Amino acid sequence: MTDQVIELGDTVKDRISGYTGVVTGINYYLYSSPRINVKSKELNNGIPLEEQVFDEVELEIVEKQTIEILVTDKPDISFMDVVEDTVTGFKGKVVGITAFLTGCFRIGIQGDAMKDGAPVNWQWLPDPQIKVLQKKEQEPVKRLGGPMPTCNRG
């Protein structure tokens, strides 16, 4: 396995199934590896094949930047920021961020509400619809020990 960085617009191939297509979305999650949306360039009887989603580690890059992508600024939203949906008022913490080939971003929000003893499902919303209420507190730098002792060699 090589150290590869899969980006929007790359052509990739699934190492298991051989499915090949263009990266149309990258899904970043707070506690797991990225998932990659892949759209085949092929048609089946004139109809586009359904987009597939793979774990990043399953894919290999066939060609970099196969198609031009729309460049947009990444929203100033980070994992664990407390946010609010400006339409519904739903509040929660950011647990997912998806970047799409079209230049838009969707933000995954986990609320603190419970239903039938379980957390309510995440809500995925377009970034312009999100208002940041509180930025995640920066964790202090942990000092793991003092200076290294001097080593006299020879």
C-alpha cells in the first residue's frame, strides 16, 4: 500500500471489486476513516450507474485530477463545534463533514437528544445553513516529560 492522498476529481479503482470511477465526494468523520463517493463514467443502456461509496483504504488512484473541480472555500467549521441549523433550530456537535465535487459541503450534526433510550440520528445539512454557536475548545499541549538526558558516546 502506498501513501496516497485521494482528492475530489481523481479516478480511483476499488481493490476488491474493480469498480472504477471519479471521486465525487469525500466524507470525513470524527471517529473513523474517510469514505469516498465514486461515480462510474460508464452508462448502462444510456443511464448513469449509481454512485458507490468505499472506505478510503479500499481504493487505489488510477489517475490524478481526471476532471476539473469547482474550487470553493472550506467552511470555518470543525469537528465538535457546537452548531445550529438556521432553518429548524436543531442544535448539536459537528461529527461529519462531506466535501463534494460540485464545491458544496454538508455538515453532519449529532444532537444531544434521546429517543427511546438512543441518540437521535445525525442530521446532514448544507454548510450555508449552519451557524456556529461555539468553537471547539483547543486542547492544551500535553507535556510528556522533561528534557532528554545528554548522551555521551565514545
